[in-house]
Amino acid sequence: LVDTASSAGGSPAPAPALDMPEPGADPVPESEEAREKRLVVLHPATAMPSDRGSKRLLTPIGYDLARVSDDPSYRPAGKILLHSCCAPCSGAMFEDFLSHGLDVTVFFYNPNIHPKKEYEIRKEENKRFCVKRGVPFVDCDYDSDAWFARMKGLEFEPERGIRCTACFDMRMEVTALYAHEHGFETFTTTNAASRWKDLAQVNESGQKAAARYPGLSFWAGNWQTAAMTTRKYEISAEERFYKQEYCGCLYSLRDSNIWRQTQGIPPCKIGGDEAGLGSRYFEDPVADAAEESQEVVDGFFEDAARQFDSARLQQMYQDRKRTANLGAEANNW
């Protein structure tokens, strides 16, 4: 309690009465606004690594997939920081952590997501999901300028190439520093739950970031098992999550739309109630999973390797620039 001594220097005034419920009375329900205020923490760019937008030597550390923990009974001790890319990818991991009584905080740092309209949709949905479940949510600054600086020179690299490595590295570095400074012993990421991501590539970035700080570990679980993937789509349908149509960055939006054009599919749509392809929201776990089956994912990357390699992308788009202040669709390649 605040010291409430009078300005005249007399004895401390009586402490103000606290608004406490009568013994045995039902607790006063917490309002949604109060709950969000208690659980959501803002994390400014000024508190992030000052060199996060700088180039790095993209030297692999030789990550061995055998180091991924397939033991379903394994759970790390202490507080866990979960970097989340979006609500759909976080659902099954989130549920698993809570069901085992783990002390988890969600960390939303994704300056790659473009345009900002799409970023806000994904962030707000992830935040609502956390608040609903009573889990702390760290809301980071958008920080897109630093992301574009880090990606400079990598604009025409293919998906799953070195640009993606640089992107994972940046996000894991910021996550690792926050974990180190706030008493977390372990961190991991929902990026590892998506079939669209290379598991070894994601885990390598996590391991490199963790190695910067003594006592910090990156949890390299296998989040792409059949059971976890099935549950991911079930939760997404139960929550009716927003169904995003591309990974997130400007370049993945470009490449997704190139591929769609070759398949006769309408381009991705940013927000709104209608998607460019399929339903806007997750509704049917079986149908939703089929849209992102391993066969579909593999087919996309096979087509990408044949039809839009780095040289072709550079020839097609070398003169293309981002257009400011014209809305989300203006930058939809």
C-alpha cells in the first residue's frame, strides 16, 4: 500500500479500505478489458537487440534432426517462452503445454508479416486466444523496417532458402534475448508446427539464438507429428481461426501469387470475409487439413523450383517497389 501520511507531517492516515468480497461470497468476475490489461505486455523495439536488422553470416551449425525430442513424455522444467507466428500454428502446442501444467508465455514477434493489415489480423487473433485461455501475451512492436534491412539482398531467394534462414534467425534472436532477460530457461517456436516450414531450418535458428546466452535452451520438439497436426486443425476449426493464404512476408505473398497464377487460382486476399481460395475461416478439420496436405505442400515447392527460381524472380520483379499508403491490396504483387 502507498504511504498515505498527511502533508503536515502527522501520523499516517488510515489505509483506504479495499473493495474485498464478503467471506464466502462469489468472486467478482474479471472483465475482458481487465483480463487483457493483466495478461498483455507491450515490448518496444528499443528493448530489442540493436543489431537485429544487420546482416549475419548464414553459417549453419550442422543441426541434426536426431536431436529433435520425439519422446512424448518429455517436458522442460521452468518457465517457457513460446514464440508464436499465428494462432492456427500455436493451437496444438499451446494446448499441449497447458495440459501438462507448463508455465508458458506467448511471444508475438513477427515483423516479416506484410502488409500491416494482415499483421494486425494475425496478432489480434493470437492475442484473443491467449487472453481467453489466461496465458500472458507479449505484444512486440511491428519492427518491419529492421526486418527489411535484414533481408536486403535476399529479395529473390526462394522459399525455404537463405532468406527464410535469415528471417528465422532474426525472430529467434529477439525471442532469445527476451527469454534471457526475463527469467525463462527455455523457448521454442510455433514455426516448427507448420508443414510449410523446414523443421531443421527452424530448429537450427533456435539453437543458434539460444547459444548466445548461458543457461538458455531451445526446445526442439517434433511438432509436425500426425497427432499434433490433426489436433492443430481441430482447434483451428473449433476457434474458427482466420485462414491465412501465405506464409506472411512480402516475398512469400509474391511467390504464392505466382504459383496461383500458374494453377489458374485467384490471388491471395488480405483480410475480409472471403478468401482467394477456399473458406476464409477454419471450419472443417478434414477439409482444412486436405488443403495443406503434405502432397500439396510438396507440389508447391516442386513447382516453385521449376518455375520461379531466383534468376527468374529477379528478371520478373527487379524494378518492382513497395507502394506506400495505398492500402493492403496495392502491395499484393
